[in-house]
Amino acid sequence: MRARLIATLMSDAHPSASLSPSASGSASLSPSASLSPSASGSASESASVSASASLGDFTPSDIPQAEADALIAFYSATGGPSWTNNTGWGLDKTVNNWYGVTVAGGHITAIDLPGNNLAGAAGTTLDPLFASLVRLSAYDNGITAIDPSALTALTTLYLGDNSLDVLDVPALVSLVSLYCYGNNLTVLDLSTLTLLRYVRCCENNITTLDLSALADSVANINASDNGMAQAAVDSMISDIWTRKDDWTDVTPELHVGGTNAAPTGAYQDGYPLPITTLEEVHDLVNDDGATGIQVWAAVSWNGGTAP
């Protein structure tokens, strides 16, 4: 008892030994250290996400662990702590509450993060979502690379206004909408995408574009401002004209102008058989042969628009 009392008195007489202000006084008790938003708000959330990403200790309540790990890897690869909105990411065990994430039937079905300050190379981080992800929307960001080729359930892919040099989509045979405008693409292979109805690949550097395999119900194609040569523009229009009997959408549009070269010929009736590309355009818009084809509501090119 005497020994314990002496020890207690010594401790009380020398608080600096166990409670020095520098070690546990102002640092642990001051409002600025323990209660300020900068210390316990967004900064701690980012730290928690970082810990989850590096230690793999996050356990979701509504999706498989592999899918949560994929999201955390995507978050880390694209500068998640600096996103405009990262509410819930790595913190809320209900992943459906994470900003921009939709969960249905126990799996991630959609990611919607447009204009959210994503930056960096996402690579193949989302591959574990291959069976369930049907929508990926991350346009107007700073993504430098992403490989969606394994995400074969995708029907909607919006990656416009990023910094992509490559976009591998031939395996995405369920795609209905593809927006990849405003990147640095030189190649875009659509030759296998037979369900594709909406294509917006303008403002890239694509040299040629095969439009021959698009869905019969194609509704809007915009391949303007790619700096294409005349032969490439002629080829796109001919792809559409060759299938003139197939189209079913009531107001389809085709836009191939801007910095692309002008197509050959003059816009005029070429009945009974168009000779030049612009005569093909005239037929698409006017059904020159009165064969009952679905006419195109709008076609634009470098130097003209129709009707």
C-alpha cells in the first residue's frame, strides 16, 4: 500500500512524465486537434479510405468483397481523396450509399461520376464487375487510361472529355450508347457492336470509322471534328447508305463535319443510282427512288447540312 501511495504521489507531482502538454495535453485535448473539420472531417475520411485500400479491411454489407475491392482500387487509381464528391467511399458499409454507385440484386450495376475530378490511369481496376456493371459514366474528368474490355455487360459507356489515347470496345457487344468525344483517340473499332444506337466520338483524331455493323435502330452518330481525310468520310457515309433499307429509327442523324474533309460530289438527286457520296446523302434524306426507306432526319458534313 505504501509503495502504491508513493508511486501515486510521484505521478501527481510530475505530470510531465505522463501527461506532458506536447505529448497528450494540447495535442490531444485542444479543439483544433480533435474537433476541427480539417482534422476529423474530410481528411480523416480520406485516411480511412486509404487504409481500407491498402489494408483490405473494408467489409461491405450489400455486395461481394471482390466488387468492393474493385471500387476501392478504382478510387485509389483515380485520385479519390481529391474527387469533388467522394461521400461514403470506403466508409459506409452499404456500398449503395457511396456517391455515384448503384447496387441492385446484390451487385454493382452502375457507376456515375461525371465531372467529379477523377484523374489518372484506372486500368483494369473495374474488371471484377464484368458480370453486373451495365452503366459506366465518367465523362468530363481527367482519366488518362481505362480498359473496359472485360466489362461485357455494359450497355452504356460515357467517357467523353477525358485524356484517353486508347479505348478497347470490340468485346462490349451489349453496348447501346458509346460517348467518347473529346479524347485523343486515333482508332475506334465499332465493327462488332451490332446493338449500338448512339455513337458520339467527335473531337478526337480517329482516322477511319467502320459504321457498317450498327444496330438497325441506330439513332445518332456524331463523328465530326476528327480531321478525317475525304476517303474516310466517304466510307462512313457509304456504310450508312449501303444499309438504307435496314434503318428503323424515325429520326436518325449522322454528323461527319467540322474538321473532317468534305465528302465527294455535289448534294443532288443521283437517281436511279448515286455516283458520288453526296448523292448518297441526298438519297438517305429524300428517298430519291421512292422505295419507302426510312429517311434520315439530319445529315451534316463539312460544307453542308440536309435537309
